[in-house]
Amino acid sequence: MGGESKDSPPYPDLQMLQFKDLVLKEVDSTIYYQTRFPKWVEGKGNVVCCFHSDNSPSLALNLNGGGARCHASSCGIRLGNIVHFESKLKNVSESLAAKNLYKEFVQKTLPTSRLTAYKSNLLNAGPSLK
């Protein structure tokens, strides 16, 4: 379509849908955290917190829900999922973080048929999701 950038989602109206819900459903927390902490090995404990000066690993990653919690008394940050984490890490809104995660993880791997079905389900769900 004319005027679309090469970085646009395959469906322009997908921007109106729930990026956050789609990202949380489709992006594995382990894979996300491995991209943000390349030296971290799954199951090997905490990582060095990226939200304060940290000399010992104090940031616990919850791989079931995607949250993170820093155990350092000077920080104590608690983030509920990978979208919250990305928002805080990049200092952007949750909406922009979700869109960026969509582009990084979902758009490249999710078959078009799944995107179409997700879009259709959301549009047919009623006004509460629009």
C-alpha cells in the first residue's frame, strides 16, 4: 500500500488492537530475558540489576509470568511482565514498548493466518476491546 513504511505491521489496523495482549501471549519470557541479558543462563539465579548500580546479581526474573523484582534495598523495583520491564528499561510508554516488542518478536515469527485470526477475534469481541 502506498505510504506504508517497510517497518509497518502487515495489517495497518493491527496498531489499533491490543499489542500488549498479543505480545504477552506470544513472547516467551525466557527468550525475551535471554536477549536482554545475554550472559544469563536460564535457571542460574538472579542477574545484575540494570535499574541501579549493582555489583552482585539482585534482579530476580519470573519466567512464568515474565515479571522481575530487584531484591536490593536501594532499588526494590517490581515489574509485572515483559512489557512493563521493556517500558522501564527503554524509558518509553508501555504502549510503545509493546509495539516495539511486537516488531522484534511477534511480527517476524507469527504466521499471517494467526495474526488474521487474532485480529478477527478482537474485532468480534465487542466494544470493550476496541
